[in-house]
Amino acid sequence: MISSSEMMATEKAPEFVTAMATETERIGNSREVDEEKISRKKNPEEEALEAKCLPGIISAYLNYPKAAEENLKKCERSYQKLSPAHKALVTHFPMKLQRLRRCILMNSHFIYNMLQAFEPPIDLSKHMREPITGALSMEELQREEHHHDHSLKNAEIRLNNKTCEFDGGHLNHDHGSVPFSSHDWLDSSLQAHVPLVDVNKVRWVIRNIVRDWGAEGQRERDECYKPILEELDSLFPDRHKESTRPACLVPGAGLGRLALEISCLGFRSQGNEVSYYMMLCSSFILNYTQLPGEWTIYPWIHTNCNSLSDDDQLRPISIPDIHPASAGVTESFSMCRGDFVEVFNESSQAVVTCFFIDTAHNIIEYIETISKILKDGGVLINLGPLLYHFADEQGLENEMSIELSLEDVKRVASHYGFEMEKEKTIETTYSTNPRSMMKNRYYPVFWTMRKKCAITTT
């Protein structure tokens, strides 16, 4: 587990501080700054946790194309079982699978660049048996797509007339290129024993990128983040001077967009996320993207259900929709990894939780921790359902899961000194494909609670 290192800028864009706290895996601003890294020495416990965590997570990410290819082969086997008469009705199906393979290549390209940018650097050479050769121009790729050509084997896609090659096992940072992502070049030690749950975590991260950093996610951000931002803006009008800048903690920050938006409002914002899968991706987007729309991903390709058309399922998403380093964040914006009930001991004027409090094994402990973090008079702004993550989980029968009703949650909050100031219900979705025939809708509560000031006697 990484306890790494607070990082500052590369090139012109500053790197946002990213502190990694110790916890085993369970599921900057626009002006120029000096190029430096602020790091702290890892203790032996942190190094041991890092050594334990990282290989499995790297393995899950690097095995993304292999797992995706296995799914495609299953589809191919099903297609081959059709009678000739039935195949004649869906003659485009083999070409769809080839198009899916191209989408997987693009997603893999994003993943490999993300891993290469990670601090401390990940040497992919020890996970690769041989370099990849051959190139296919962007013009040729477009011709193939237009004429439904099937020739992608033994090739490396080249975009923007630039080539992406492996040099001694290191992937270069030519953002306009895509490596051919066959699992043949992966070391066998990383190909075996990747649990399905870890494969699904990688796919879930790719879907979540749209929610936080894609133009298609703007509707969900307006439904979920906008009420929170408006509430913070209203509650803290005097926040733009450094001396009066309030601190706001965002546990369960995911890929970091909400924490960034809070920073742009003028808060000393710190996002906190327990998932290494999320933190690897958020660090890359926040620190290393150089312009809007720099990367292209295909987030919807891993489900063949409820698609209106193949083009809908295979449509590209450009990310990020904004350049994070040019968004106007405050100097103190940061992201921290770890379980927030163990990591934080500094007080804040505000805690913001969005689709978070139901991720607890023990929601009472979450509320108690938030009460300890908040200063007297501070506010808890919450938006989200009570879809308890460890309720009825198959294989996790021995996992603790305290599942309270909303009425009980409010009663617990009152015990820890909170008073309700605002409460309403909103309607929203979560990381939903807007063009899918099926959308799960939530009707979560949105509330503002204030921690009562301690009564002093003279």
C-alpha cells in the first residue's frame, strides 16, 4: 500500500497533493509552481501493506484486456452455435466483436498510461515478456471502421500519426497512441488468479470516469453535486480570504470531481477515498491530464444488455471534460487514501458525503467519526441512499453490516450532537448509461445537519 507521497507539479500543470494513508484494499491549481515532490518516509508497516496491496491491483488492471477478450470469445462461441439461417440475420455480429476489440485497446491504452504515471513509478517491464511491434495508422483504422475490415491482428494502433512502442518494457507517454493489448506479452505470474470481483472493479472505475469527468456525466453531477455546492456556497459566504477559508472534508470522494468543485468554490478541500482502484485513476486525471478531451474511453462496452443500438454501446467518451489544473482550485486541495475513520484527526468546518454513508460496516461509527471531525457549529451535508454495501453480500456472511432506517440514522446523528437544518428528497441515477433501456433511479435524502456548539458554563 502506498503511503506515498505528496506530489507537486509536472510540466506546467501543478500536481494536486495526493497522500496515501495505510489501509488494505476493500472493494493543484492553474498557476505554475516549482517542480518538486513533498514526500514522507514510509514506516515498515506501510511498506508491508503496500507490498501486499499493489501487486493484486496492478494485476487486475493489467489483466483488463485478457478478461475482456475472454468475454468476447464466449460471445463468439455462442454465435457459432447459431444455425446458418439465424447467422444470416445477424451477419454484422463478427464485425461488432472486432469493433469491441478496438474499444478494449483504447481502454487498455488509458490504463497503461495511468499506471506509468503513478508515483512511485511502476516498472511494467517485469510484467512483459516481449516488446510489441508493428503499427497501424489512424487513417487506416478509420478506413477499416468505415468498410468493416477485420484486420487488427499482430498490430499496434497508431493515432495522430505517432507511434506508441514498448522500449525495454516501458510504455512511452505519447497520448495519441494505443498499444496492442494482447495478454500474450504479460508475464504469466500476473495472468493467473485474478478474481472476477477485481476485474469488475476495473470496469466499474471506467464507468465512473464518465460520472465525474465526462460530458455525459453532467446530468448526474447536476443532480448530485450541484445541490451540495449550492448549499456550501450559501452556508459559507465569507470564504475567499485565506485567513477565513473553511476546511471541507469529502470522504468517499471517488474520482475526485466533487472535492475539486468544492475547492473551486474557495474551500480548503480534501477528498478521501479508501479504494486504491479509484485513487490510481483520480491521481492520473487530476495530475497528468494536459487538456480537456485528452483521452478516449469506451465505458459501456462490457454489457450487451439493454442497448438501443451497437453504436450506442460502442460510442466513445472523451475525458476529462475540463482541465483539472486550470479549474481554479485553491492551493490546499488534496486527495488522501485510507479509511477516514482511522486517517483523520484534524477538525473541519464542513463534511460532505455523497453516496457514501451506506458504504459502512457500521454506520454509527461513521456518524460518530464525522462528529469528532467537525468543529462545533460545523455542518454535515449528505446526499445518498441507504443501500448498505455489506448487506446480503454473497460470501461475506461474517462481515459486519449495521443497516439502519433513515429514522434511526437521524436519531443516531442527534445523539452525536447534530441538528437537522434542511431535508428533502431528490431523484437521480448513479453511473448510469444515459442511452440504456434500463436505468436504476434513486430517491435519496439530501440533508444539512449542524453540530451543536458545546455548552460552556462559567
